[in-house]
Amino acid sequence: MEITLEKQNDSKATIKVHLATADYEPQIKEKLKDYGKKVSIKGFRPGKVPASMVQKMYGKSIKVDEINNLVIKGIQDYIQENKLNIIGHPLPAVDSGKNLDWDSPVDYKFDYEVGLVPTFSYTLSDKVKLEQYEIGLSEESINTTLSNLRSQYGQMTDAAEVKEPDFVSGELKEVNGDFTTNTLVPANRLNKKGLAVFENKKVGDVLSFNIEDLFDDETNLAHVTGRPKEELANIKGTYTFTIGGIRRSDIAPLNQEFFDKIFGAGKVTTEEEFMTKLKATIAENYNRESDAAFAKKVKDHFVNNTEITLSEDFLKRWLLVSNEGKVTTEQIEKEYGSFAQELKWTLIKSKIGEDNKVKVDHEEVLQQAKNMIMAQFGISDITEEMRETIDKVAENYLQHENGKNYQNLYEQAFNDKVMSLIKEKVSISSKKITSDEFQKLMGA
């Protein structure tokens, strides 16, 4: 088998395979002999089917399979041996393999297109200047968080009339249609027009309104109607709502029961300890949000300031083929820009990691799994017995999903290390900002 590489440019090449008869005939003969021993055909004893009949019935399909396997393995070996840094996987060239003579012992030629990781350089030094937000912890944000928590964990009671914090249950019905459903309307999600329709109404009252006037956010309309977002454009016109119940959450008192619900049994025992821990928790959340915003700045900077030429035609075809009918050409055209940006960032991170010898070992991946599990269950302090249990759960998690879980956490650990390295190398200035200003910048 002869395999050569023909580069079209820095990001695309063709792997050309020349398969001589001597490369495949011995394997096919061996396969036919094996079939002859196993195949069962009426009128012949097992293992006594004439070779000519086996050849006639199965020869072509065996030949196609064997040649296909030889070509794929040959290409894989060639890529590994020549250390080709490819994107995706090789695709048969559009016209490759057409009009081949499978009935005669002839030489075959196949062409496979591959996307190559192009050569590129990046700048990682203190000349790169980036800004990170320091989100201020205001009394207003503390009071808002506390108020929300006390409302969320307060005792639910029946109310006589609808007020803004209430949850209103009842039957929603389309006047000029056949849509009807029993649903729950959170009064605090209504806009001013919607709240005016519901406010001060009682159980048994029948409300009438244009449904598109109730909410500013279509997510709330989807929740109340139980319809997917893509159908919301058709939800309009006059609807009625018959109030079946009004539930109100009383404000939870600042007592031990409330403290335990928020932070766990016995973690805090006084109002002063509770407020101190609440402020620390809000600050931690702000830090995470700031880190996420900074990570996006890092990504945008490197993607926008690093010249990487990708093979657009190959990548679009690869996306279409690899998704096996799950996406259309139109969808790929629409989403390609975002995909290319993510791919460039992945290539940049990989090169930064490679150039700086960033490594992730199994223990670090295992620790990622443990941290994830502890966060899911809200565990911070653990006993030795719990530690053993978490270790087992983490190991089990990493072994599931055919290695996908392991790969995902490996990439997460790698990304964290690369981001830490970038923070050490670039110049970072801090900008103080209020939580409201930050949310506006993030588009919330």
C-alpha cells in the first residue's frame, strides 16, 4: 500500500492511497476460506460449501469490506506515524471510490480530504493588557438576596386576594380556539399591564385579557402555557383565566430553622454569623461571575488577535457528515461563525498548553470529579467515611459514558491550568463595578 500526502494549503490536504492487488488479495482469500467453514447453505453440509459458491454469494461484499478496512487502517497509521495534526477526521473525497471495478483483481486508488491544524503564533506576555471586574458588595444586593431567600423559604399560605408575590393557579382558556390548560401564574413575573389584570382578584374570578400583554419575557409565557418557545408566535389573542387558588409565601423569620435550611444544620447559630456567611457567599458568587466574564475576555482577545486560517469548505462538510443528518446545510451555514471561533480558541489553548508543558494527571481529573460531586450535593466538610464514598462515586463516574465523562473533566482541568497560566503572563488591571452595572454589561 502506497500512501502520500498532497497539501492544498496550510489547513487542508489530500491523503492519496494506492492499493495494489497484492495488498488485499491474501486477506480476502483468508476471509472467504473462513466464510466457507461457517456459512450454512441448504443442500450442503457445514464446511463443505464449494469455494466458487461462497465467492459468488459473498465475494464482492467481503472484498469491499476488507479494502475499506485496509484503507482506513492505513490512513490512521499514516497520520500517527507522520504526526499529522488534523482537525476532525478524514473524509472520502467527493468523487473518490466511484465507478470502481469490484469484480476484477485490479489496483485501487482512493483520495481522502483532511483538515490540518495550521501554523500560527500568539502573543502571551505582559504586553497583553486585560481588565477584570471587581464587583462591589453593596447593602442593596445583600438586602435583596436576603429578601429573596426569606420569601423562598417562607411558609406557603392561602391568600384572599392576588398580590405581586403570589402564585395564582387556575384554568387558562383560549376564547377563539380550543386551547385550555391548568397552570400556575407567578404574579411577580407579570409586567405592569399583566399585574393590573390579576391584582386584587379573588378565587372564582374569571379574568379576560390579551395573552401577549401579560409578560415582557417570552420564557414566562412558555412556562405558563406549557408550549415550546418556537410556538409562542402563534399564542396571541383573547384568553380567560379562572382563578382556582392563590398561594402566598410568608417571609421566613431569621431563626435557627431558616439558618439550617440555607447553610446546613448547625453551620451558623446567630443572626450575626448568618449575615457574615451570607456576605461571604454572595462575594464568592460575584467572584465566580467575574472570573467567567474575564475568561470570555481572554478568549475574545486571543481569538481576535491570533491569525488562524481554517479550511472552511472542509469543516462545513465535516460538520454535515459527522452529525449524520442531525443538522442541515442551512444550519451549518448559520452556526459556522460561532463554531469557527470556538475551534480557534481550542487550538490556541492547546498550543499554549503544549508550548508551556501543561500536563493533567489522573489524580487531578479525579479531584475534578470529587469537587463536582461535592458541589452537586452541597457538601463542604466531610468525614473520612464520606471521603471514601465520594472517592468511589467519582471513580465510577469517570468510567461511565465510554470515557466521555473522563474526557470532559480532563479538558476542564486542562482549561483551568491554561487560564491560570494566562493570568500569570498577561497584565491584568482591576475595575471596580457595582452588581447592577455588571449585570447590565452582561446583558442580564
